[in-house]
Amino acid sequence: MSDDVTIPAFRSVPRTGVIYVTTEATRRGYRSSDPDWCNLGQGQPETGELPGAPARLNTVTIDVADMEYAPVAGLWDIREAIAGLYNRLYRRGMPSQYSAENVCLSGGGRAALTRAAASLGSVNLGHFLPDYTAYEELLDVFKAFTAIPILLEGERGYNFTHEDLRREVQGRGLSALLFSNPCNPTGKLVQGDELARWVGVAREQECTLLIDEFYSHYIWTGRPGHLPVESAARYVEDVNRDPIVLFDGFTKNWRYPGWRMTWTVGPRQVIDTVASAGSFLDGGGSRPLQRAAIPLLQEDVVVAETQAIHATFREKRDRFHSRLERLGIRTDRAPDGTFYVWGNVSGLPAPLNDGMGFFRAALEEKIIAVPGEFFDVNPGKRRARPSRFRNYVRLSFGPSMEVLEKALGRLEALILRHSRG
């Protein structure tokens, strides 16, 4: 059947950046099981054993009770376990503590974000440029709120202070702000006292922060002597009053992306609302996987996994970033977090000096990258002019070191060939 066939009532739904590049690679023979391909586009970490990490959970027992639906908000026991973990990691000794009522489970990060978006009223919702590519369609499909873009400047290292936040909230009448922290794709992290000030501005200005914390255990600029994790949960005063809503899950920080198990943490009233949205959007997550995941939330397991991630991925981050810089792929800032390098390719020879040109040339070398224009979050394509990020690519150091070294060798040869060109 031809791709241009039109079926009544259905619109054309754009693919997110990762889905687009993976689809294009598949047309050229890419298979995830093919060791000859280097997938630097996929937003997932390597999922195998890491030195010092707890053994990978590779069997799930399905109980008779697991044949039934799970509650839309998730099983009570895992909600309690998640709340307890947040209290131990971020809220020791604080009078206001999270409980199971502050947690809602869902089947994947996009499901959690979709529930939240469906729960928003007729408000102005701010979002940053650049940011996570999947936000684009999410911010367009729900018509109750108005999406307001906020441009971050590479020349400033994508810095955005709490005073900038206050000015944007007041000037644009924002009732909510959606952003990833650390940022996918730039790796910029708001942390420590500055993140505390952001939470203070949200509280003072009555603006809800919707914070995607899926990379919050991939922190490269953390406090010495402390576990390399960060969350706005650390700076909340009252868990049921402060307008702070957090999204996380097993996808990145536990390295179980295939489980599609995520959660929302926030005020009890928000959790009730997003659970109600889930009742008509997706119906809830997998019951046997929720039950099987409870041991993964024990503090000693989380600490060991996080330390193993930090040791392995920090080495990959440093080597990958350094090699890309030497190849002429520059960065506005070294990543503070995530497992991505946001690379500026404008200094490379044509056609590699354009994100889409780089992507297409890399595909011929069996390397997958994501052009920067996909992170120019543009709901409804209201901004028609060329993307400010068309000279960028996002390159992942999520794969193993072996894959990264293979990809770097091919990129070096590709760039050299075009330089001689």
C-alpha cells in the first residue's frame, strides 16, 4: 500500500525524533540485534551487567492475582515503596513526608506526561527550547492549555536562573512549566541551591513545575561525597501544597526501559487528578511488573545501581565528549547530566555541517544520530522559519564502550573523507 493513501477521519501524526531516525535506519537494514550498527540515537542506556551493580532481574513470577487489573494509580505496595525511597534519598528529617497517596504509577514516561497534560486547565504552560522531542506533539494535542516557548541560549550555556524563571512566570502569565532536568538533549542541570530557589519561585508565584527527572541518577556535577542524584523533591517544604510534580521511572535510572514502568510524584490532589485521567487514557500499568519491581526500590539496591551507573557512564561521558570535540563536533557546555552530547556540527565540512545532513551521512556508515531540529519543540508547527538547532545533533553514550569506540572510528573516517572532498 502506498504511504500517501488518505483514510477518512485520521490526521497525519508526526514521529518523534527517535522514532523517525530509527524508522529511517530500519529502511536501510537496521535491526537492534545487528552488532554492525551503532545506535547513538536511541534514548536508552545499556541494560546489561555493570561492575558493582546489583544482578539484573531477569525473571518475573506471575501470581494468580496478577491476572486482574492493577489499580489505575498502581498497586499500593509499590506506591508506598516509591514514596519511602524519595523520603530516604531526599527528605530525611523533614516534617513533611511523601506517602503512597503522593505517587501514581503508569505504563511509560509518555503515559505519565500525557496524564498530566490531560489534567491541565485553560492555562499558559511554559516549555524550553531545546527540550525533549516528544513534548512537541504532547503540547499540541491537548487544546485546553496554551504552550509558551522559552528560548535558552547556547552562548549562555543554556543557563536560566530563578530570576529568569520569576520574570517569565510574571511576564507570560505562566501557571505551569514543563522541563527535563537534567535536560534532554543539552545535559544542563539545575541543582542544589539554584534548584531550591526554583522551587521557592514556584511556591511564591503559584506556578506548577512539571519536572521530567528521568535522568536524575546520571549526574556528572554532583556534590562530592554524596550520592550522584538530584531531585526537586529535596527542596519541597510541604509535599501536598508545594506545586512540584515529578516524573521518573525504571527506564533510565534503573536501566529497565522495556518494563515501561514510571511514576508521578506530587501533591495528593494532583495524584488523584492524573489517576482519573489515566482511567480513560490508558487504564493503568502492568500488575505483575509492578509487584516484581518492589525489591528494586530498596535503598541499598538503588545506591549500588546509581554508583555503578556513575562509574561506568562517567568514563564513557568523558571519553566520548573528548573524542567528539577533537573531531570538530563542539558543545556549548559539557553535559552536567544525562547520557547525551548536544553537538554543534557547524564547523564540519558540508554536508556534515547540518544536523539532517550529518544524520543521513552517518546512516550510510551504520550510525544513528538525532538531528537537533527535533528538539526545537514546536507544537502545531506554529513557528515556520528554520530551526535554530539545525546545526546540532544529539549523540548518545548510552550504548556500551565497544559500540561507542566503533562509532567514533567511523565518524572520524567520515569527517576526514569529506574534509579531503
